[in-house]
Amino acid sequence: MDPTAELVRIGVEQRKSPVQPLTFVSDTKEFDLASFESPEFKEASEIYRSEMADEYKDLQDKRDSLFSHTLFQRARDVTNPFNDIGRFLFLNRAAVKIANVDAVFNITRYPRNGAFRHSFPFRFADLCGGPGGFTQYVLWRNSEAVGGGITLKTKGLDWDTRSLDMDRFTITNGDGTGDVYNLNNCDEFVRIQNAGGNTQLVMADGGFDLDSEFHLQEIMSTRIILSQTYMALRIIEDGGDYVLKLFDTETNVMKQIVFLISSMFETITIFKPVSSRPANGERYLVCKGFQTKPWLGDVVEMFKYILEAYNGFEKEDNLHCSLLLYTIPSAKFVEFIEHANRESYSRQVSLIKDIEQYYETKKVPESRYYPQRCLSLWNLPEKM
């Protein structure tokens, strides 16, 4: 839960200590990857049929039917009271989302009550972040920030260099495509980023805008999440933070990826910013306090092995990794994931009902919030 929603609710006094997002504190003391033999790959539809809970399937089927309706985009936007907050301050909505995340977790280490908590300069990495909303925000927020990024070099996704301070941001394109499915591109980015010094913050916003089959979004995102994390774990310094876009966490492989990441950070939080569209499964895994563990190298090699296997398939094969480990994560971790999934499911059901009501009545639900109050909470101006 994003505490912002509680602080801007109509009729509720602002609290100094709102309810905080559910956070998992890693208790992993040692980890043996001997259980990893070879990854399993299946077709996306097979993973969906075999691993998704029935209630989740019902929700996704309803979302798919709504997405096919020509009025969906308008219905989605007008039923979301936070849709327009700060959108004209930066080049896109992504910048506002990372400002929202920063206000809760202080990932840019902005000095709200004292000095910066890092040695200068502050270095960050932006993975699959084109056209650059995340980077634009970080460079604006922290005048000492310098960073580097890699993103797919294609129309609409390439960096908008006119909106970024290119004296403080280095672009890596690798073979010219910026494609993170090419491991050589990943390796070149890691080399260039590490040559500049330690990285305190890694942000990874890769995803897909699907025209149909939205229920497969989590499964389709597995590969890009593995690629981004393969880079992140090789550049982040001890004590650093990692912000990774997730969708739902229903599949076994996604749970295992999150578990492996959690084993190398002091805390992780599955966080849904109010600035993120509430009727979809998009969330962010906010990982705080990286710790170099003895199994780090093994995890990196595992991810590399799986990514190389992906590269051996033909595109039309439509195969996706369905299993990494043959051991079950701790009961404490499983409960954390299940709680996060229940919260996400409940939120999406509620918002889909609002959208359905809008379809039927064409009336916008009465807002329960003062959205403009978000700007002060997120330390953003009303205009630039």
C-alpha cells in the first residue's frame, strides 16, 4: 500500500505516521544453488493454465474483455483520480512514478533532514528506461547525480536527449540496438558503468505494451526482468538500492526471481505507487541495502545461463522460463508474496468495478482524494 493514498484521502486528517508498505526483511544466512540443474521452459499459455489461480484467471479474463473495448482507455483514465498528477512537469508519467517511489523510499538520497547520505557524486543506472522519465527526474532531484543507461533504440523508446542533461548521462547502445536480450550489449553496459565508479541506485523499468493477451504480461516479462537483474547485480555497490518493475507475481519463476533478489538486500518491498494505473498489475520491487553475498556470482551465472538458453530459441517458439530452483523459498517469504498478491488482486477488482460502472452510466465515480496534495508529499512543484 502506498501511504500517499492515506495522506490525501478526503475527510482524513493527515497523519505523521501513515500505514507503511508491506516489507520483507531477508533472513537468508546462506544459500546453496546446488538445486539448480537446468531451467525449465514452457509455452506461455501452458504456464498460464497450470500456475495461475482460478480467481486470478477470472480477473485477467475480465481485464482482457475490457481492454478490447474502444472506450477502455478513457474509462481507465477518468476513473483514476491520480491519473494527471504532475504529468506536465516531466516528459512522461514514468518520471512522476519514480518521484512517488522516491518520496516513500528516498532512493535518490535527497537531503530532507540533513546532508546527503552518500559520497559525491551520486551514480545511478537506468535500464530499459527510454525515453528517460526516470533519468530526467533523478537528474532534476539530485544536482550531484550522474548516470548511465541502456534502452531499446527504436521510435518511442529511445532516449529523448533533448529532455536530459547529457553532460551527466552516458548512453550505451552496444551493437547499436540497445537490446538487452543481446548479452554482449549487457556486458558492454556493465563495463562502461563500472568504469565510472560505484553505482548507488539501479532503476529497471522494462516491460511490454501488449495489444492483446494482457493476462500473459507477467510471463512475457520474465526474460527482460532476468536481463535487467543480470546487469544490476554486477554494478550495484554495497548499500545500494534497486528498483525493478514487476507485474503480477503469480508464477513460480517470478517468485523465485524475487526470492533470489531478496537474499542479497536488507529489505524488499512490492510497492504499487498511486501514480501507477491501478487497474493493471504493474508494481515495483524496491530493494534497499544491497549486500554482496557468497552466492552472488552463482546467481549471476545462473541468470546468464538462462538468458543464453533464451537466445537459442526461435521467436515463434514462444517459450518462457518456468522454473529456476527445485527448492521452496522460506515460509516467511511465501507469506509475504501471497499477501502482496492478495492486495494487488483486491485493488484490481475494485478498480475494474469502477470501470464497468463508468461503461454503464458514463458517470465518473466521486473522488475520495485530494490528488493535488500529492505534489507537496512528493516534493514536486506545481509547475517547472
